[in-house]
Amino acid sequence: MAIAPVSLAARSQRWADVDDGAADAACKTLTREEAQALRERLPRLSPWRVVGMQGLVGATVALVAALVAGRASVGWSALYGAACVVVPGALMARGMTSRLSSLSPGVSAVSFMLWEGVKIVVSVAMLMLAPKVVQALSWPALLVGLVLCIKVYWLALRWQPAHGQAVQKVSKRN
């Protein structure tokens, strides 16, 4: 059984949308004022705020773990797990908020990849050093602290400052 060759035009036609023109018409270039109003209405979340929230969650988890287990080593393990997220996250936040990272879109993209690589390497190194750094290491406690601090990224989107005030400011100007 032979497979019939398909031309390039036929293959690309399968993916073509019927309403290509309608989708382009719906997109509109924003004016400077509209772009500024959009920026004010949707404030950016600071990476330092996320790192701070991670540290707070990590300290809370460590305290609760130590109290529940009745052993300080469990609390230190959970705290070290949180540090495996917070320290690399702080390094990345520092790198991404530097002046060099905002020179151009290309530099920004390369900077993001570089600092993400640094973040991964530091996280893995800290995890490998955990048995040497934390006496009587509890891996389950370390992993709980690590996972809960990672989940703060998702919660940070919900904990953004209320942007209703910014919307009201924009509405009053218009």
C-alpha cells in the first residue's frame, strides 16, 4: 500500500482559518493614552513581592512543621526546602530587574534564559548539599517546604494589589 504524496499547498490549506480577515480586523493598535490606561488598570506584579511571599510561606511552613513534629530538625528541613526556592528566585529577580535586562527585547529574552538557568543550577546544587547542610535531614519536610513555596507563584497572581482603584483613576480622566 503506497502513501500518496501531499503537496505543500494542500498541507498548509488544512490549517488555514476561514475567517483570517475577520480576526485581523478585530485587532486594533492602541494609542499611547490607551496603552498607558491599560498599564495602570493592570498593574505589574513585582518579582520581589513574589519572593517575599515565598519566604513568608516557607517560614510559616517550617514553624508549623517543627511544632507538629515536635522536632526542630523537621522545621529546619522544611525551611531549607523553602530556601531552595527563595534563594534562586531572589537571584533571578535581581538579574531580571537589572538595568541590563531591559535594554531591548532581545537582551531581555536572553537575560531571562540566562537567569532561569542560574536559578535551576542553584536549586539543584542546594538540593544536593541538603544532607551536608541540615543535620538529621527530613526529606519529606524539605519537599513539603519546597513544593508549597513553588505554589506561591500561582497564589501570587491572586494576591495582586487591587486594581480597581487604578481603573477608577482612568475612568475619572476620560
